[in-house]
Amino acid sequence: MPGSLAAADLAAVDLAAVAGGFGHLVHTAGVPVTPERSGRLAAAIVLAKPVTQDELYWLARITLIAEPSDIGTFDRVFRHLFGGVSDPADSRGDSNAPPPASMRTGPSQSRAGDDRRGGQSSTPNPSLPGDDSGAEDDRGDATESILAAFSSQERLRKQEFASMTPTELAELRSLMSRLAFAPPPRRSRRTARHHLGERVDMRVTLRRSLRSGGDPIELVMRRHRSRPRRLVVLCDISGSMEPYARAYLQLLHSAVGGARAEAFVFATRLTRITKLLHASNPDHALYRAGQAAPDWSGGTRIGQALKTFNDKFGRRGMARGAVVVIVSDGWERDDPAVLGREMERLGRLAHRVIWVNPRKAASRYQPSVGGMAAALAHIDAFVSGHTLDAIDELLSAISA
């Protein structure tokens, strides 16, 4: 098995997120891995930034494993999940180091290693799937099932929304529900007591001065509270966006439930669906939202939809200081100048404007013509969002 991981492979995987799942898999396989150890592994991955399988293997082993007898099970789970382990000590000629996991594949190789060292290895030989007996058979089957489910989720994270089947879209819903929307904070008009406050709370200070004969010995300070900025999401459901619209509708449902966002859809006209997405049943909420938009898979009038939003909602306060996310491929049927003018108005109102365009992921895509070119000058962040992994870039842009 190869002993190194390509940098591009690791860049495509959120290793800190994988750490918690991997710790759960090892725990399910029979190793007593606690959440604290999984958190320690996640912190170690973020700090060390491993670029090879060897480095990742040893980071996981020294943080998750406490007993030598658990190494075999750990190696088996790691080999199933990451496709092989190579021991860096093996290439340095360290005869006391355990053999590489990728070489511990059967009794014949174990005997060959014993002959080279002139004795029996002190390192436990991990069992392969199918070699276990008794209770370990059930444990191995359970581990393989969990590994298969974990691998399915990883594959789903990298699959384009446009190519997903209805079954995969249903699986995507549970992953979308875990997204963490974190708009940046803004200063509220309300104040609260704080020892580092910038103004004196005269009422409380004078009341406490009665304890000391009227002398204000203790100054009670206050400062402004902070609250998350409002998040507003406008999603294009026109015919050109139809392959992505079902997945992005789930994104809107997650944003409304997780960050109390305001949600709109548009094609030839703008429709507000925030209240419809508040339903506790996701299937019912998405169905009602789809039925509320009569122009689903129709034409595209982005400029007119933004004008309606700016006139009816934006300048009345919804967009003031908010983070506004527009999900569209930028294919405008009307005059692009209208879109440019409305984007300029929106940019003056909003704290930050983010445009999500799934076509951006194409290698030859250039936002040089049409509506996208007119809007680009007024955008703070331009992301693709064509896969669940790419949505992480959107979440970072929202919290920036």
C-alpha cells in the first residue's frame, strides 16, 4: 500500500471533521475511545497538518490508543478507512519499530518477518476482516457497515448537486441539517453590565453608593451587546438552475432553522418562503415552499427580482447591515444594466453580499458577459457551492 497522501487529496478533506468520525468508528470497533481523545486528535490534526498517511496514522494512534492490545483493531479500522498504512520507522531501519500496517496482511508475511529478526514479533498482528472468530465476527461486520456508511457520506460531500438522485438528495438533507451558519456579530443598541464597559451605569452606581454613605466607591460600567447579523438568502429557481434548485432549497431550510435567516426564491418574480420553511417536518416544509413559487423552472429576471426585494424589504430594514447571499448562475433575460443598478443599491444597504454560482466550478467558466458581469463589481465574495464540500467555502464567506 502507498505510504503517502497527495496534498491535493488532503486539501479536499476536512481532516479535523474526519477526526471525530474516525474516533467513533474505532470506539464502535471495540476500542474505548472517548470524545476527549477524539477532540485531542482533531486539535493535533489542525496544528500538525499531516501531509502523509504515516503522519496521520501516528497522530491518530498516539491520541486515541492507550493500550497496546488495541493497536490491532485500530490498524484494521485505519486500513479500511484510509486505504493502507506505512510505518515511517520501517524505512529508517529501526528493527524495534512495529511493521507497517500495509505489510501486516497475513500469517505468511508475519512468519517472514519473524525469520528476519530471528524470533517472534512482540507487536500484535491485527486481524483481517473474515479472520475474526466468535464475538469478533459480529464486531467486524458492524465496523464494516459503519465504515461503508461513513464512506458514503464522504462520497456524497464531493458529488455535484446537479447529478444527485432523489435518494441521494434525501441523504443530503440530513447532512445539510448539520451546517453551522455563523454570521458575524454587530453591535446592538442595548447595553449590559460589564467590567470593561465604556460608560457608567449611573442608576446602579448611585444605588450602591448608599452602602458607603453616598460616596460612589464602586463604578458600575455598561457596554453595548453584540448580536449576529441578519442572514438573507435569495435563491434562483429558474429553468437553468433547476438541476441545483432542490439541493439549494434544502440549504435554505437549514439556514432558516439554524440561523433564523430570511429566505426568498425567484425566477420571473420574487417569493418569500421564510414562514413556509419553519415547519418542523422537512419534507412538508420543502413541499410547501415548492408549491408557493408558481414560476418554478421558468424564465430568469434577476434584476427585477432584486428590485422587488430592495423596494419591499431591503430599504425597510431587512438588508441593512445584513449578510445577503444570492444563489444564481447569473443568466439574466432582461437588460443586465438593471441587475447592475439593483446590485449597487443592495451593496449600499448590506454589510456583505455573497454570490453563489454553481457554474463557477467549471474550469473554463468566466463571468465576463451578461448578468454575472454586471453584478460582479458589487459582490464581496464569489463562490461555487456546487457540492457539499464547496458549501464550506460559503459558510466561511458568511462568517468573515
